[in-house]
Amino acid sequence: MTAIDLSPDTVVDRSGHPITLGSGSAATAFVEHHIDAIDAREFPGPTGSIEGPYYLADAPLLPARCTLPMRSRDRAQPPLVLYGQVLDVSGAPVPGATLEIWHADAEGHYSGYTRHVPDWNLRGTVVTDGAGRYEITTIAPAPHQIPADGPTGTCGGAADRHPRQPAHLNLRVSGKGQHPVITQLYLTGDRRLGGDVTPAAGPGSLLDPEPDEQGRDSVRHDFVLDPG
């Protein structure tokens, strides 16, 4: 990994004044995104993204074809189907790979961080089949508000970025003998894309769902893992 100096006087606003970053804040996420971009130069596979503050380990294990745990109010939302394969850099499938997925609900809330949302809602650890395939049925997340006070607001304001993160799915994909990749997949058409405090959306991270034969919004996304 590339070493980078993040002492307070290396992060400054447009007037040259230092910005102090709080641990675990969206301000640090803003910086982490740029560190990840530098670190990704060491690997030939697709560039990953930041983990973000809402990751929880040990989400329930789910089969390759599954529906994420959700409440009845979530099931009332239009479904979103994400499917594809996990591959290595040679294009060979990675059977038994795990996709840890987590995202906000239709109101922008994450389970584990909001009292009225049950544990593990819209979270899971999906295990691919023998051909590295997966199919996850969930719902489209809503954008969520990033705290805009303190160092986060200072950092975002200095960079001319708003505190509302576009709707996205968070995933951590790993396989035996492979380097794990962490990514955020964004939905096209969101006017907030490119202007938030953690600008991680790029051409390879945009999802453009289309109706499938059942009328569900469906989109394919393949993950490529570098050798570990």
C-alpha cells in the first residue's frame, strides 16, 4: 500500500487553513476515497471503493440465489435484482466466493444504526455457486444524509460538495486465494452523483437496471478479483 501523510496540515481548505478530521467521520471517508485510488494502482483488477461507516461483520449467510432479510414495509417496495458472476483476472469463475452486501432502506436508514430498523435488515453474506454466480433480490436504497457539522461540514464545504450521498449498494467481495474488493454501486439517474462528500461513483460502479421478464428492475454486475 502506498504510504501517505495525513497529518492535520496536509489537509487544507481553499484558503490554506488546516482541517482536522474526526475518526470514522465522512470527512475521513472523503480522504479515504483518494487513498484507495492511489492504492488501486498496485492491482490490475477494477478499482474498489471505501468501506464506509455502516459495515457490520458476520451478516447472515445466504445462498447464491436469495432475497435479503427485510421487513414487510420493505417488501412493499419495488424489487431490485442484482445478479452476475465473481471472476478472477483470467476470467475464470470463483466458486464459493462471498458477497457481503449492505445498504440503506427506502428512507435512507441502515440496520444496526437506526433503532426502528431490525438487526440485519437489508444485509447478508451471499455465497456464489459452483460457477461463481449470484442473484440477490433486494430493494432500491434511498440517498442518505451525511452529518454536515464539525470536520465533515468543513471538509465537504471546502471541496464544494454536498452532504447527501447518492443511493448506492455497498459490497465486500472475497474468494479463496483472491484479494478482496470493496465497492459502492450507484443507481443511474440520481442528480446527486458526482457532487457528494465521498465521490466514489465512476463508470464501472454505475447500475442501470431494466425490467426483467417478471417486471422487476434487474441489472447484471460482474466482480473481478485480483490474486491474493
